[in-house]
Amino acid sequence: MTKRLAGIALTLLCLAHGAPRLHASDTMKAILDSYLTIHAQLAADKTDGIKAAAANIATKAESLGANGAAIAKAAKAIGTAADLAAAREAFGPLSDAVIAGVRAEGQNLGDVKVAFCPMNKRSWMQKEPAIKNPYYGTMMSTCGEFKK
């Protein structure tokens, strides 16, 4: 009976310690979804929906505490961008912060890939199998390469 109670206690302890990581992973997935929305808009030379997606990222990132501080700060910056050029400029730090956040959690990105623009010297993430550069949009949509 004592061993059984000890086993149950150990199981509950493991579940309790695992819960924050599961929550953070769900939160990071939500951040990534909004991030990909921003990427798609910038790659298409649009700003529609960027402010709402950035606000969602900031809210979710703030729920991660110190681990989400860089993401929240970068999301707020892109959320206040006045035009397409400013949004693209702010997308670099957001990309860096989200990529670092995803890697820190050891997230499995699934079909999301990290890409790099050698002209802008900035990275980003995307789901599409072909490069869709958010920094140059339709003007130079295929500029870049996937990183491993």
C-alpha cells in the first residue's frame, strides 16, 4: 500500500511539473500561428491583420513571464509600425525572438522551416515549401535559403 501511494505521489509530482511545459508549448504554438500570419502578410506586401496578430503574440508572450519578454517587446514594436517598411524592419527582431523562444522550448516545428535572407542578413520562419521573403515581399520573393 505504501509503495502504491508513493507511486501515485510520484506520478502526480511529475504531472504537476510537466504542466507548465505543456502550457508553454501550447502558448508558443499560438505565438507561432500569429507570427506566420504576419509573415504571410509581409511576403504579400500587405499589412492587413498585422496589428491584431502582433497584439495576440504580445499577450501570449507576456503569459510566459521572463521567457517571453523579448517576444512581447518585439511584437509590440511591429504592432506599432506605421507602414509596410516599418513593419518589415520590426519583423527582424520579432523573428529572432520567436526563433529563439521556439528553440529554447525544444519545440518540434513540424513543417515550419527557418529561412535566411543574405541581402537583409535576417532570418524568418515559414510553412511554405518555397522561399517567401517577408523583407522584400513580391519584389524579391525568392531571395533566401532554408537553414537547418
